Amino acid sequence: MPDYEQSSLVPLDQHSAEQKVGYKSPPVHSRFKPGTSGNPSGRAKGNQNFKTLFNKILNEEISLREGSDVKKLSKAEAIVRGVVIGALKGDVRNTAILFRLAEQVGQFQDDNTRDITRIERVIVSWKPPGAETEDDA
């Protein structure tokens, strides 16, 4: 065999790796190594998103003095109690907040009313064009 033919011979695994370079197939030398993360400086495992953090803080218990009693309740319950007390005192802003909260939780919906699920058109009496009725005769 001449020299130029031997130089074009490439082992099968090397040749197939070279062919796979392109869209969604980066070169072998720049691919992630097995066991290595693609985003090593990503989000830490202890971090929480805003919704989780918000719920965690609102569910924390605080002590609330009511008269001579001290009660333990969640921060969310303390906030709602404060809004209700403010609305009872006549504060317009707290009243608006209270009504908005009540509407969002469905407090104003009547349980006895049914949702309209079907609309029907009922024809009581129908006569074809040109037909006479007893009233016309």
C-alpha cells in the first residue's frame, strides 16, 4: 500500500467521534467528563425559592398577648387578626384588604347556587311561515 492510503486510515472509534461533531454534538475534547456537573457554581442545595421562603416565614409561630393570656399562633394568623381588628375599628384600608382576602378565599360565594353548565333554547310554539293559527282565523 502506498503511504497516502495508510495515512487516511483512522480507527473506527476516532472516526465516528469526528463525524458526530455538529448540532448537539460538541467535539469530544470539550464535552463534560463523566461525573462532572455542567454547572458547578449553580444554586446551592440549601437555597430556597421565594415561595418556599415566604411560606416558611408566615408559618413561624409568635407569641401574642390577648388580654392577660399569651397565645402562640402563626405570623399569617396574627396578620389576619390585625386586619380584622383594624377593619372593626373603621380603618378603610384594612376593610378593603379584608374584603379582598374574603373574596379570594371564596367567602362571598353562595353554596346553594349552581354554576350554569348548559344553556338551552326552548321553543314554546313554532309555526312554519305562512301557516295560520287559531288566533288568526
